[in-house]
Amino acid sequence: MSSVASSKEDTMSSEKADEKQPEAENKAEESEEDDEEEEEEEEEKEKSLIVEGKREKKKVDRLTMQVSSLQKEPFTITPGKGQKLCEIERIQFFLSKKKTDELRNLHKLLYNRPGTVASLKKNVGQFSGFPFEKGSDQYKKKEEMLKKFRNAMLKSICEVLDLERSGVNSELVTRILNFLMHPKSSGKPLPKSKKTPSKGGKKERSSTGTTRKTKRTKCPEILSDESSSEEDEKKEKDDSSEEKESEEEPPRRASKREKSKKVTSKPKKTVKGANVKKADSSTTKKNQNSSRKESESEDSSDNEPLIKKLKKPPTDEEIKETVKKLLANANLEEVTMKQICKEVYENYPSYDLSDRKDFIKETVKEVLLQKHLDLLVNGRSGLRIFFPLCGKAVDMKWLADLGHSVVGVDVSEQALKEFFADQNLPYCEEPVPGISGAKKLQSTSGNICLYCCSIYDLSSALVGKFDGVWDRGALVAVNPCDRQRYVTLMSSLMEKNSSYLLITVLYDPSKHNGPPFYVPESEVKSLFGSQCEIKCLQKVSDFSDRHKQWGLDYFLEVMYLVKFVA
């Protein structure tokens, strides 16, 4: 019985074990399924973070700017008042010798642009003077530009323009600008080209025994003026003597140099090393000589004696005093302007004053005017003086500074405004009643009043009457058919016993038609003679290259003093 019972128990326990086993399997499966579900959920979460497909590009609003392309202004050469630089032989000669890069600063000064290699020299050669007047804003800009240049560059420009290269920067700037306002030939001949004698043409023997020719065997062509030829020959002699001394050095010196250099070089190549070093020393000496010659050619002022460097060129005041002395004893009916200029040059033989010729001429005219001013003023003060067709004559400021009241008239408003600007005079502007479009420009001090209108619009009722007239270029500018009308107007504006200082011109009218128009003395007498006393004060030759271009052989300025006695 007991065995039966135990067997039953065994079967029941086995059945229970069998039942538990699938339950455990089911639990394991369920746990696996749970894990899989969790994994799937995590995968879905990860997938939700991953962006599938192509990413959308963000739309960017681009900033677009329409920039109008800057169009370069077409390059034009405005004709000036002087000669073209290419027509002046010496300047054309110096231009041809200069490299293009050396002319860039000059081109920028002339045209406000550096220029291209192909057309740079041609453009410089076509320059004939600045189109603006001295003292204008454009003139001041050019002056400021030049002041920024170094001394060597200013001297290089002076060399091209055939100007004197001595002096400080301020003097060079003034000299260059004065020339560029009205370029003209200095009248000097072309520099002579000469070949230097081949004094250094001997062969030099190096330590290796080989011979070679020195640079002097090429006989370079040197350009020089006659004044500097003697100095150049002396320098060539000095240079050749130095080379001879270097050739005839004692062999001991050379051996000492070789020994001292054998220490640093390898023993097998001592001879070659010494030869190379000696050749180097000779070439460096020649390089120094050539660089010295280049610096001397760039700045020929270094060749000048030191005593000359200590002297400064004459000032404007010194030139004025010289002109006064020359005119004090001169016969004005015979002496010419050319003779006066020549005598001024002879007073300063150490300096080239050809670029100040215009200043000397103006000084002569000013001195002559001062000489005859007493005849116009007649010892009186506070006079009313009239300037017909005045333009921007500096004489108006001069007479106003002496205490006189000045009235002028001209049709050019620009010229009248430039007068006030040049003289640094403040002024006010107002219309003229009764004359359409006319203006009156009056200085704030009140002693200078200029009318912008036709001279025939004026009357004594508008401007009053005058004690004196300074007619420096009016009558000669009036058409011959209008001369009687002009003189009638002048007579109506003159007070009794007033003075009229008149300048006319004489030349061969068959060769030039004017203006300025030819006015002979006979016509002056017929125009003024019935009511005036006429006296010829002086005749001065003012013949220049401009008049030569007109085909004239002479050109005289004649000054008359006309007294209104009627």
C-alpha cells in the first residue's frame, strides 16, 4: 500500500512540475514580448527624432543692391594759354630721355590721373597750360599737390620742364606752377651730346690672369649743357685716376687680402675664392661709381659750388628795385621790354630767371604806371576813378588802397567775382534798377563798386561823374566802328579838368586784324582832340612770342595823358 501511495504522489508532483514548466515558459515569453515592445517603442521614439527625406531649405531674402556702374569720364586735354610742351624743343628732348614711370607724377599733376604707359608721354607733350587762373581754387589744389612731393621729385619735374632745379621746395613749387600756367620756350639751345674719352679703356687684369674690359670702354653718351662740360671733364679725370690707382695696387696688399680670406674658405678653393672676392670688390667699386653718377645726373644742383648754394635767388622785391633803377635813366621811347628783361638777367648771372619773365614784364608796367600816376591823380586824394572793361585788373585794388573810390564795368560776371576772390575782398551783390539782368558787386568797405553789364548801359545819372579814367585795354578792345560812341560816353562821365590815362597799341595792321585793335596817334587826336589836351607819355615795346605767332615784327604799347578841359 505504501508503495502505491508513493507512486501516486510521484505522479502528482510530476504533473504539477509539468504544469509549472509551461507557466514559467509563458512568463518568459511574456517578458520577452514586453522587452520587444519596449525596444519597439524606443525605436519609434528614435525614429521620430530622425528626419526622413530631404531637409527643406530655409528661404533667405537676399539683399540686392543695384549699383550703377561708374563710368569713367572721357579723357580730354583742355587747351591752355601757352605752347604745347611737345613744341618746345628742349622739353621734348628731356621728355624723350625720361622713363614712363618717372613721368607719372607729372601726368597726375597735369591731368589729375596717373595715365597709361601707351599714352603718358604723348599726353604730357600735348599740355599747353592750365585752363584756370592763378589764385583760383583749382590753382590752390595743384599747389597743395605739389607741396606733398619730395624735393627729388620736384627737381625731376623741373628737369623735364627745363627749369632751374636749385632752391627749397616752396621755391620749386612756385617755379613749376608759374611755368605750367603759361608754358613757353626758354630760348636755350638743345643740350649737346658728347662722348667721353675712353681714358679708362685699359684692360684690367684679375688675379686669375684673365683680362676683361671695364665699363668705361663702352663710352656712354653723356648729355650736358655747355656750362657743366668743364666740371664733367674734371670728374672724369678724377674717376680715371682712381681706377688707375686701383689697377696699380702693390701685389702685397692683394696677397694679404687673399691670406685673410683663406682662413674662412676651403683649402682646395682658396685661389678661386680669392679671385671671386677680388672681382666682387672691383665690381662693387664700379657699382658705387655708377650709382654716384646716377645720383649726380638726377640732381645736378649738387655739382654747383657751395658758395652758389648759399646764395638764394632774388626775391620779387629785389627784382622790383632792380627794374626801378633800370627805368630811372632809360629812354623809354627807345628801350624795349626785351632789353629791360635782358638787363635784369645780367644783374643776376648765377640764376636762370627766364621762368619769371612775365613777372618782370608786369613789374615794368607797374613801375611805369606808378611813375605817371601823379599825372592822373595830380596830387589830389579821394578821387573817383573809372575802369572801363575792367575785368579783374589788380590796379583797382591798388588805387583803392591809396584812398580813392574805384568804379568798374565788365560784361563778364566771372571775371568780376574772381577779382574779389583773388584780392580776398568780401562783397555784396544786388541788381541794378533800370537795367535788365545787370548786377552791382560792391566791396563791404564801399570803395570798390563793379557793374556787370554792357558799358553802353551806364550813364552819369547811374554812376555819377569821375575825376579820372584808367583805360588800360578798353579802347583797343572796342570795334573800330564803335570808337566814337565809346569816346562820347567817356566824355559824358568825366568831370571838368579830369585826367584820362589811355594805353593803345601799335603794330602793322596789314598783318593782324585785332583785337587788340590798332589805334594810331592820329586817331587818338581825332577822337579826343576837340575837347581835350593830349600828351604822349611813353612808347614801350611789348613784343613777345605770341605777337610773333600773329605774324608781327613789332608790338608797341603807347601811353597818353588826356586832359578834359571843356
